[in-house]
Amino acid sequence: MARMPSAERRRQLTEAAIRAMTRDGVSRTTTRSIAAEAGVSLSVFHYCFDSKQALLESVITTITDHSVTVVQEAIRPKATLRETIRAGFQAYWDHVSANPGEHMLTYELTQYALRQPGFAHLARRQYELYSDTYSELIEQLRHSMEFELRVPVPVLARYLAVMTDGLTLNFLVLGDDTAAADILDTIADQVVNLVRDEIRPAAPGAVSPPRSI
């Protein structure tokens, strides 16, 4: 077997764990089945992950990264702020529609962590990661399109995390993909309405008016 850097091996095993857990469920997925999915020995698995908690944390982070990557690409500035925001939500939703099993796994991971003694911190970290991710995306958008918000970034980030989390679960239960478009339109409109002021460069020699509080 070709030698591989430990970080790359961990990524390989994490992706194998996601595939196995999506297919078989969290409780029925064993370290042996993950190693087999990745095509490595069990000793390699235990070298990379010293506990099931470490594996699950890596799985949670990686699944979140899958969605974040496509959203970051989508929120490159468009003609308007609203179009840019809506494109980001659409990119996330396209990922949900294309990978429902992976998103279903996120809810199973939450329930599993909450029910297992000593694992509850993983569920908390999972939802903190959702909010932290939205905070980073909002800051990325603020930097590229220069605007200020009427609410603190952490508040908006948590709100968006709650909204998309609920919408995703609703879709996984009901399977109504068409209703999501209207809801995402509404969320995008709400975000735009929370923009207090777009920062525009002043014309040479112009006197800037006092900013509203």
C-alpha cells in the first residue's frame, strides 16, 4: 500500500465514513466497515483516529465543508446584493437536492450524539459550526460588496442556520422541492431588508452626509 500523509489519510477515512454512514446508518457503521470502505487496514484507521468521537467530529466538519465550498463559489458578487445572496442559498439547496442522504446523515449524527453518554458536545459543536460558517460567509459577502447590517453578524448567522436547518429537514421529510424556492426567496428578501447601508466611495471633493445610527 502506498504511503500517504496522515492528514490525507484522515480525509480518505472521513469520506469513507460518510459514505458508509449514509448507506448503513451511524449506529450500524463500525470502524471495520469504514476501513473496508476506504480500502485500508483496521490498524491504519486506529492510527488516524484514536476515538469514535474524533471520527464523528471529522465527519461533521467535512459534511459542512462540502456545502460551504459550493456556497462560497456562488456568492461571488452579482449585479445586486439580493441576487448574490439568493445565488448562495440556491447553491446550498442544489447540494441538498443532489445529496439528500448526506444531509439526512447530519440529523442522524445529532440524535446519535445526544443519546450517547459523553458525546453531547459533538451535537453542540455541530450547531455552533453551522452558525460559525454563516458568520464567515456573511463577512465574506460584506467584504466583497461593502454593506452594513442592522443586526449583529452572530445574530443573523444563527437565524440563517436555524432557517436552513429547518427547511432542509422539512424537505427530507416531505420531499417537496418546489416549495423550497419560495422560502429561499423570502429568506433572501429578509436578509436584504436587514442591510442598513451600502458603503459607496465618495466622489472627489464631496462631503459625506452624517451616517444614521
